[in-house]
Amino acid sequence: MAIFFVNQKNTYKEERAGSYLWSPKLNKNGANNSSYKLMKEVKKGDFIIHNAGGKITAISRVEEDCKSENKPNSLNDEENRWENDGWKVNTEYYDLSSPLPISDLKDWTKEHPQGGGAFTKE
């Protein structure tokens, strides 16, 4: 079992409503992105901590291993930021009754740097 931390800046509402996480396989320049590649490591039974809008809003349990899948139609991408080819993880979200500001975790984040990506593993 692993614990992952994901930053869902613009996609939290859609992904939460659909009980999934999705990322493109490549960044918009066509290059590999370390956080996107990390999605492939997500396995059934892992946990994900969700950061949206600077707050930990939910924790989810992964329901099946990550799989290759096209961008979901429900994902708002009006700006065409991503290619269709991507990684998808189905999860069961558990919302926090009081979202925790990420600023409250400064000491932890100093010891566990995020590496500039949207998706990291502990």
C-alpha cells in the first residue's frame, strides 16, 4: 500500500463527481512529466490525499490499478490543455468535514518535497 498526494487545481470538481483521477501521459509540450508518469504506479488499495484550492479536501481509496484511458468527457478542458491519451485511476472519495489548509502542513511539506509535480508518492 502506498499513499499519494495530488494537487487538483482545475479538475477537482469533475474528478470528485466521477470518482476518479485522470492525467495526460505527456505534458502539453509532448514531453514526459514525472508526476504524470507516477500515475502508473497507483494500485488498488492505495490511498490518495487530495489538495484542491490550497486545502486538503478529501482522502480516497483506489478501487483498481491505474489504466490507460482517454480523457473523460466529463473533464472540463475547454482550453485544450491536454492530449486525449492518458492515465485513469478510479477511487472512492471520502470528503473531510473541515478541509485542512495546506499551510497547516508546512513542516511536513518541507520534509516531503513535491518535486514540482501535481502528483507525488509517499
